[in-house]
Amino acid sequence: MDSLPDAIVQYILSHMKNARDVALCNCVSKRWKESIPYLKSLYFPRNSFDNQSCDNSPDDIVLKMIYSIVCLEELVVYTPFSKAGLDSWLMLAGSTLKHLELRMDNLADYQGCLENPSKLDCISRAKNLESLKLWGVLMVSSPKWDVFHKLQNLEIVGARLEDPALSTALRACPNLTNLLLLGCEGVRSVSIELPHLEQCKLDFYGLGNCSLSVSCPKIQFLEVQGCSWIRVQETNYLRNLSISNNAGRVYMVDFGKLVALESLTLRGVQWCWDAISKMLYWASEVKHLYMKVEFTGDFDTLQPFPEVDFVEFFNNHPKLQKFDIHGAMFAALCQKNSLKNVESGFVIPCLEEVVVTVRSPLNAEQKMSTLESLLKYGKNLKTMVIRILQMKSSHSSSDDFFDEICRFRCMNRKIVRIE
């Protein structure tokens, strides 16, 4: 290092992030210390001040390190901090920061949330942010944010939110291209209107009865968990869609024709059949379909899927390449009348991979017939995976069914495998 020009040393050291490494560099030599102002990033892990021996508070130490840097672009703080500390940091470096990530840890601090200004309000000092990530956030009052014109990425993980506060926060970020709300509770109704949004992942924790409205003409990737009513108005560019509800029911979906959709995932304990049938109708161009919905039924009554015609289903999804199908939907395709309307010349043209999860030996004959039909009419089928999941029965039918599956696998060992 001693033989390298100053500019090269500064360039190498400028790639350091961890605050402890930066502190150690200060002690190596005067030359290394003089390179510290050219750092672009600072990262304070959770345990940064666990064995602190000096009298300065963590807030003051962070401030001192920020003060020594000329143009700080990225600040990541996982250690506990105060509102005054955050305010002082952003007053100093807010104009140059592009990426800010904070572990807020204030989920139970209702009193602090009502302070004026609050921790969240302080973030408005970083007007040129391009990416903002917040962990453990209490957002029950609307944050006093100016508009972040350059902000493209917003991620909030582990939050307790109120609808008006979330709406205010989103309005302050009009140019977002990526939005992630993960493990958020307290939300009842969400409306997202962002003209440039391309990727959106929403995970709402609680009763699973949230309503969602999305109006984002450039949306390409959408993943939603915990909503019962979902409306997405503009879907011309939507390529990947995932809808799940682990705690509640999916009652209503409104998407329109999904002309660009390539991948569709439907998960949950209970969906209204109207919602399922609409999604399957709109997703006629889909290439990858994953279905793991256990029951249908409109209210508290859990009902099995109605019969789904095998030929009609695959004729309506001619581009389907990968089909990952779990118990209820597989059972619906295995009804007695499902294979009565097979026309001569019928093929499943694009199907290459099928993953079938079987949980019950009921209707074993129809299920075997459906597996054989997938193999017979899927002219380009390369892989069929049969997953036997928690099949419990004291009746000999379980053993007989499993023997049939093993025999089927042996006859088609190049394509079929059992997990």
C-alpha cells in the first residue's frame, strides 16, 4: 500500500462501509486517515457499540464519523438511536445522501410517534434520497415529509400502520419504481396510485381482510398477501402476479385481461370460486401457473372445488409451460366427466413441467387417469413430479394408490419422479 499513489489508496479505502473498519483505518496511519473523507458509505451493525469504552454516546460517535466524510451517499444504521441523533445526522449529510436504511425499533413507542417532529419527520431532511428502507416502524400519524422527487425505492419491513399515514407517505414518493411493504399490520384499506411503479410486494399481517386498489400503468411485478378485495386497474405490462391470503378469504378480484402475464400464483386457505374462475379466465396467456388454494365457498362454509373440465382448461391456457398444482385443483380436474370430451387431435402444446401434490387416495382411479392424460397429451412434457404429502388413511386404498403411482413412475421413469 505504501508504494501506491494517494488516489489509488483513496479509491480502495472508499469501498469500506463497516463503521468499525473505518474507525480502525483512522489508527493505521496519517495517510489512511486522510482517505476517510472520501468514503461514500457508512454501515453501523446492530452490535457496533456493544463494548463501547469511551464516554461519547452512540449518537455522537455516528455524528462525528459522518462529519469526517465530505460527500456521504449511503447511511445504514441498525444500532439504537434517538430522534435528536437522527436529526443531527441528516442535517449534516441529508443533502448528499442517496440511500438511507434505518432500524427504527419504535413499534411500541406511541408517545415518541406523537412528538413534533418525530423520528419519521426527520427523514424529510434527506431530500435527494433514491432509496429508503425502514425496519420496525410505527406509523400511526402521517409523516411530515416533503416530496421525495428522486426516491425510486421504498421498503418498510415490520410496521404498524394507519391508513391515512400510509397514504401520506406514498403521496410523498410519486416517482417510485419499487415498493415493498412487508409484515405490516393495522392496514384496512390501501390505494396505490404511482405512475412509474414497476415492482410491488405487499404483505399485510392480521385478519387478512384488507382491501387493495392499485392504479399503476407500468406495473410489471405484483405480489399481494393478506387482502380479501383486490382491484388492479391497469395491467398491460403485468408479467408476474402472486395473490395469497393465509389468514382470511379472497372474496373479490378485478384485473381485466392479463395480456402480458407470464406467471400466476394463487395461494390461500379459502377463495370464492368466482374469484378463482375469473383469475383463470383473465390469465389465458400465462406460462407458469402455481395453485395452492385449499377450499372454496363464499363465507364460513368450506367447500371443495367444483369440477374443472380437463380439455377446456388446457385449451383456455395454450401457452402453459409449467403447472404446479396442489390437492383441491388437482381433485377438480380428476372428476369422472372431466375426460369425456377429449377430441381427436387434442394436445397440450407447450406444457413442459408438471408438479402435482397429492394428499388423499380418494378417487384414485380418476387421479391416475388424469396423470396418464397429462403424459399422453403433453407432447413436450419433460418432467412430471408427484409429491405425496401427508397422506393418512387406515384403509388399504392408500397403499393401493401409492402402488399405482410407483408403477406409473416405473413405466415412465425418464419423465416421472416421486417426492
